[in-house]
Amino acid sequence: MSRPLVQIRSLSGESNVVPLPAVFCAPIRIDIVQHVHRDMAKNKRQAYSVNVNAGKENAALSWGTGRAVSRIPRVTGSGTHRAGQGAFGNMCRGGRMFAPTKTWRRWHRKISKGQRR
């Protein structure tokens, strides 16, 4: 299959007809387009994270075994609803999250110039 012909004009006004370069006849790879767009969108993100002390600001210690309750650390004291509640664990209300988010996550992606083009 022959390549389509295109007209090229110089600054002086002379025109010349040449075949279109083969690269412009190649099919567009949708998977590469999606990959590049997804990675370029990641470059607009800002880092976020939780406070390093979030969920760890209570005085709590485990009651140990023998009390028919789980061995999770429990808030000390009495005279308040919070006393005796589980603390620190990711399964506890008011506890820290599992794998707290960090600002040094890899937020941005480098994309090669050839793929961007």
C-alpha cells in the first residue's frame, strides 16, 4: 500500500509533493495512550498523610490474659466512658489506621519523551 502524498511549501512559496512518512500511517496504540494519560495525571497530585501520632495519644496498656477480653491495650482510668476501651489498634475506635499514609509515597511518574509524543 502506497503512502499518501503531502504538499510541502517552502518560505519562498515553492511547493513540493512528497510521500507522508511511514510513522504517520502507523495505527495508534490505545494501550500506550491510556498508560501515558494515567501517568501524566499522577503528576498533578499533592502528597498527603495522617499525623504520625494519630491514634497513639492515649495512655493505654493491655490487661493481659485471664479477663475474658482481647489483649488489645486499653485506656486507663475510671469515671469516663473512655476508660477500659481498646486503644492503639487499627480495629479500635479512635485507634491508628493500618499502615498510616506517608508523604514519601511515589506520587509522580516519569514518562519517556517517546511515549509522550
